[in-house]
Amino acid sequence: MFEIAELGHKVKKSEYEIKEPELRTGLLFAQDALKEADFPVLILISGVDGAGKGDVINQLNAWFDPHYVRAYAFDTPSDEERERPRYWRFWRALPPKRQIGLYVGSWYSQPISDRVGGHIDDADLERALVRVNTFEEALVKDGALIIKFWLHLSEAAQRQRTKELEANPATRWRVTTLDKKHLKQYDKFKRVAEQTLRSTSTGDAPWIIVEATDVRYRNLTVGQHILERITARLQQSAETPPPSTHLRPIAAPEAGERVSVLGNLDLSQQLAKPHYKKQLAKYQGRLGELARQAREHKVSSIVVLEGWDAAGKGGLIRRIIPALDARGYQIIPIAAPTDEERAHHYLWRFWRHIPRGGNVTIYDRSWYGRVLVERIEGFARPDEWMRAYSEINHFEELLTEHGIALLKFWLHIDKDEQLKRFHEREQTPFKQYKITADDYRNRDKWDAYEQAVNDMIERTSTAYAPWHLIEANDKYFARVKALHLYSERLAAALR
Amino acid sequence: MFEIAELGHKVKKSEYEIKEPELRTGLLFAQDALKEADFPVLILISGVDGAGKGDVINQLNAWFDPHYVRAYAFDTPSDEERERPRYWRFWRALPPKRQIGLYVGSWYSQPISDRVGGHIDDADLERALVRVNTFEEALVKDGALIIKFWLHLSEAAQRQRTKELEANPATRWRVTTLDKKHLKQYDKFKRVAEQTLRSTSTGDAPWIIVEATDVRYRNLTVGQHILERITARLQQSAETPPPSTHLRPIAAPEAGERVSVLGNLDLSQQLAKPHYKKQLAKYQGRLGELARQAREHKVSSIVVLEGWDAAGKGGLIRRIIPALDARGYQIIPIAAPTDEERAHHYLWRFWRHIPRGGNVTIYDRSWYGRVLVERIEGFARPDEWMRAYSEINHFEELLTEHGIALLKFWLHIDKDEQLKRFHEREQTPFKQYKITADDYRNRDKWDAYEQAVNDMIERTSTAYAPWHLIEANDKYFARVKALHLYSERLAAALR
């Protein structure tokens, strides 16, 4: 795999001096055009030690207009990072649309060094690389251009480079003891690199191997390839209409035939007030005790609340929070995204609020908006919301794998109950703000929403993150059921 | 001080049931009006243990429309927080304009508990409280409404409350061993609280002491006071024109009379090319070595680059970065703020990028925009940019106190040199993007800018963060001088 990068490619100084200014001008024009486009560019610089990964980043920082470039690096994870799912740190370090992110160190660093160090075996490495592919795929599908370079040096060249750096007082500081250790592991590192590159060189995000022995060749090759890729992508965006996907929206079967999960719920279930009061106190107490333990053991939880308008999400939240430590929870109501949020993948704004160890985030509506309101209102294209099911499943897998107790509630009421509640809200001064013309408009689309909810439950109720359907025509019943489920889930997580 | 909060205030259930819905409606209307205003509201809930700080937060979370409220809590600082100046964590937890931030635990928690625990003495406490006042003043001057509650219980009432909580299985989990320890320290805590409240009850952000024995009285009092304060503030914003400050812009003395720092620079200083090459290599090597040590010892640095258009900021950055570890620096070019940034105090966007321990942030233009371009172009009102000098000095004091090496460079060229460079840029393809009509417009305002720069240097060159004026008509000379100064500063920080 690396043979072609050991042939001794070189660029003469005279040639470089002609080509470099051209390239630099080209990169600046491409960057300028990028400002009008709607995708981000991620440039990963990986490779063997001594190949000059940092120098390449510095060179790119110098070539590009720094106003639209940002370099990201990943050192040892901070405790804020360790207390969250592994990919949190990568999600927080993504360039917004129209900008360029430069990565020295990336989601590849840990798997490779874990394997070279012998902390994981080949199978673990493959599993980690599947994660990497899924992550990159989500970004690429969202429009991101990912350009991955692997800077290669032959073993002899690596030794030579290290010697040169050491001999020069201006660069001696760069040769650390760690590098020397790596030098000894050259073969092992090469083998792991090969496996990694093979498994992650996808059509959407292929690896480019660059011989790094000659600095001018290395920099010019990297720069030119970036220029080509950005130019091609800009061309393509200009030409292509929004991708007509081969996926077709799910066809709704004839009315009456379909046995829907929602249709099967028994909405007549209820709880009398005195009974409710007792049960509520009981489960709040239990939840409070479990939440305290969870806080102690750094077990986080995430509560996702979805449901019809007026189904009682707010009321349920008000019954949950008395059981929580006010220092440890956040309620995140999902409304219109800010412009920073809009400039990222739609999951980015949810990653932002993933709780630290032991804390709780309550999402009042959530990422499921992608397959509900965005689907119905056409804010997302069919290919976008259709692929969201698997993206969401993957996202939730990362959360639960990290040990987060993830609770997903769908609060279900019927159409009549909703109308009754709308009218009640209109009568109650402190509830009036909750009811707008939008609510009636959404109500008119009840059937389309019902279809979307059924699809959502069918496709995203997983073993690790099942949907809990809450019969909510009776608020008392709904609240107690949800509190009970939350307690059970926490108890299980603490076992 | 607390006598009035030990009188046994109570609200009868019947009274509460009439007043609570009124209050709730009022709060929602106020919150609605706030959406059209342009200031944030900060509500701090502090007080003795057992007084129900968390309950009050939960109650406010329930009363308000959760879409525009966010609760912030501060536990033990994370390592990301510890590696940055103390106030970083508070700056990252500020509500944007038009929203409400609820604080359980705040910038008061640590000073109070440090004093009660005997880790600091009275004088240290006072110093910490001066910091608190400066912080709150900056927010208030920027328009923030800060409402601070102190929930008080008499010693007997505190004991009683703890017993009640313990007796009830639903709330027993709340009584921690820590609380019991605090119970024993009641007197000491009360004394420290009194000192704290006295020193920080300012006209702009007074403390409201609330007797917390009766839950209904406590909640109603807090709610009503919040309603009054927000309403009054909305009223005031509607009535008052932008504050006509008693500060007057600095009067420029007669031309020719003023001896300006800039005028005294000898711009004829230069460095011949062969000499430059040697010196550059020398100082890059030295800086590289020192930067590596700084990284090891977690000494961060911040480089602020200001200067005339075309003074060579970009070129200097390109000469600094080869000496830095690509994993450890960020270049932050200051352009138009995002909407999230615009919704905060102007220093917020700079706090965002304060480096972690051992890292480097290079600001390509900076917070000094407030007293330069914003002053000249009228983007900031005179009272705003005039108070910015002391806000900036305070900000930089926090940075340097934390051990950050802060370097502030003003790259100085004369008007002729600038014009020459503008013309050069227009001829060079990869520099054309740097030159726009704006540059010529700014050039027309040279004298006004010169005045602003002189004022800036006069008022913000402090012992802990001096301005370095770099004679930059000769780029070689300028780069070597700046690299040299940066090395010296790092060397001093590492001693």
C-alpha cells in the first residue's frame, strides 16, 4: 500500500517557486467561492512521526485566509470529554458550513495508538473503524467534504528526518522521547496504518497517501489535491440539483388496514386523584433517591419528551424536576436553531447539551423533530429525513454505550382530548401563551403526523433505546407511568 | 441584617391560591415582553442549606416558559475550567439577551465556602468580593438585570427543616452528610454571609433577603420581586434614551502639541535580509524550545495582534506558528460576531477562546476593536467604549493572574508605507483578497484612528499586560522584534 510513497518523489526549488504562488492564489479563490457554498471542508493530516504533519498544518494556515480556517487538535481527553460519549469531543470540534477545519490528530489517533500499543486487538480496531466510517458518512451525507491525507516516510527516511531535526538547534525541541519510541515500532505502526487506511478509505472519504520525504513535494501535493477536491465539489454543487434519493418515502397503506402501535394504546386508562397523589409522592421519592445515587456514581441520564401538542410534556417535566438536584439538570426546549447551529449537521445542537457525568438533560422535543415536523413541513428533504432514522439510532447507541440512561417518551392523546385541552388553555391566563395558530395548523395535519410517529417508533425503538408510549389522555396516569419508567431505568443502570 | 427574615412571615393557603395564578400570568407576560427587549436577566438563588434553593429554582422553572429560561449550576470545576482563569466558567454560563438565567450556586459559592472552611481569611474574602462586584458591574453596565436572593432560615428553623426532610421518605435523599456539617457551622456561615451581602449589595445589584421558613411565603416573595424588577426594567428601557454618560470622550489637544507614543517611534529601523534570516531562525528555535517547555508546564499564552491595515499581522503570524506545536495553538481572527455572540457582552466572544493549560491563542485583532473600530465607526456609544478601558484592564488582570503569558503587539507603520503596501497587494494575485474599498475608507480616518490608538495605549498598557509597540515599516525588523519579545515573555513565565 505504501510502496508508491517510497519512490523518492521530489520537487525542485525552481519548480516550486513557480507553482507555489499559483497554488496559493488558487486556494484563496477556492476559499472565496466556498463562502457562497453551503458545506464545510474537513482536512485531516495524519501519518508517521517525522513526516511533518504539524508543518503541513502550519503551511495550510499560512496559505489560506485565516478568517475561515480553524485548526482542531485532540490531546488527552479532558474530564469534561471523558464524562461524555467518545464522539462528543469530535462533534464539538466541527467547522461550520463555508469554513475549513484542519485536523492534526483526529478520530483516527486513538484507535491507531491503542492498537500499536497493544491495548486493543484487531477486532476491536475494526469495530472502532466502523464507528469512524459511520461518523464520516453522517457528515458527508450532510454535505461535508472530507479530505484525508496520510503522510508517509520509509523507515530509513524517518530515521534520517529524526536525525536532521535533532542536529538543528532550531528544531531539536521537536524530537521528543515519544518519537524515538515510535521509531522502534515502525513496522507495527505501518501494519496498523495499513489496516486502518484499508478499512476507512471509502468512496466518499478516500485516503490520499503522500510521500513526505521531500518537503516541497509534500506541501505541493497536499495543496494541489485540496484545491482539486474543493473545486470539484463546488462545481458539483453548482450543477447538481438536491440529490434525488433512491429511497422513497414510506408509502402509507390503505386507511384501516394498518395496525399501528399508536392505535393499539388504551387511552382510557386513568388514575383517581387521591390515588395519584400517593403514587406521585412515592415515585418522586424513589426517583429522587435513585437520581442522587446516579449523581454519586456519575451515571447520567437523558430524557427525551415527544408527543402531541398539549399532551402534557410541560406538566410531566414539572413533576420530574422536584426529584432532581437543581444543580444537576438542564431542560433544553427545542425551538428554532441559532445561526451557529444552522451551520452544522442537525445533530450538532443536541450533542452540545449531552450532560456531564451524573447530570440530567431533559429535551423538550428533540432530534426526532427531523423525522416529525421537518418531514411533515418539508424542512428536510426526503433523503435527509429518511437517513435520519439510522443516524439517530447510531447516535443513541453512542449515548447508551457510554452508560447514559436514555429515556424516550411519546405522550399520546387523541384528537378530541387535544381539542379540549386547547380550549382549556385559551381560558387559563397563564396557559394562553402556549396556544397559537400553529397548534391548530399542526392539528389539521394529524394524520400525516400519526403516520410519521408510527414510522419513527417502528424504526427507532431499539433494544438499547426503546420508545415508551405513554397513554396520556389522563394526565395523572401518564405522569405516574413516566416517573415509574424513569425510576426503573435508573435502577437498572445502577445495578 | 437577617433579623427581618426571622419574624415568621407566612402566607395562608387560601391567599396563595389566589395570588399564585396571578403571579404566574404576570411572569409569563413579563417574559413575553422580554423577548422584545435587549437585555438578559440573571436570577441568583443563594442562602442557607435547607432553605429550599433548589425548590425555588424548580418552581421558577415551572412558572416560566422554559423556552427562554436556562438554569446554570457550578459544581467542582472541571479540568477544562481549572486550566483557565477563574471567571471563565461564569462567562461560559451567561444567558443571552432576552433570556433568563437561573443560578443555583454562583460566583458567590466558592468565596463563601472557602471562608467558612477557613481556607481563606477575611481580607482574601474581601478581595474575592471586589472581583464579584467588578464582574457584576460589567454585566449590569452592558444592560443585564441581576436579581439576587438570599434565602434565610433561623438556626432553629434550619434544624426543623432538616428533621422534616429526613422524616419524609420522599425527601430523605436530600439530606446529605454535608448538610449536617453545615448545620453545625450555622453561626460561622451566618457571619460570612453577612459580610458577603454587605460588600456586594450594590445599587445596581442589591441582595434581597427572603425568609424561607414558610414555603408559600418564600416562593411568592421571590416570584413577585422578580416580576417587579423585570417590569420596572422594561419600563425604564422603553422610556430612557441610551444613557447620556457623564464621561466625555477624550478631548484631542491641539495638533502638534501632543507628544504621542506612536509619534516617538523610530520607523526607520531595519534589518538586512541575510541578517534577518539568521535572526529569524535563532528566535524561532528559541521560541520553539520555550513553547515546548510552556506546553509541558501548562503555561498558556495569548498573543494579541493589533496594528494598521497592511502592517504585517498575517506575516508575523506565519513566522510565529512554525515555532508552535500544531496541536496546541488556535488563530482566532476577529470578524463580524455570530448571532450567539451578538446576544452577549462584547467580551464573551473572547472568553470563549481562552486557551487551555499549555496552549496558545493568537487573536488577529481582538477586544481592542471596542476602543478602535467600534469607537471610530460609532458601533459602540461613547459610554460603552469609554468604560471598555477599565473592563479590558480587569479582563487582562484575570488572565495574567492565572499565569497566562499575555503579549500585546501594536504593529506600527506610517501612512506612506501603508499606501505602498496597498498597491503591492493589488499587484499580487494571492494578496488581492486582502485589499478592499474598506481599507481605503479606514485610511481616510487615519487621524481619528491614531488618536484612538494613543488613547488605547495610554489607558491599557499596564504593568501586568504592557503594550509592545513594534516599528513595522521594515517587516524583517518587526518580525524579529516580536519573536524576541514573545520568547522573553515566555522565558519569564517559566522562571
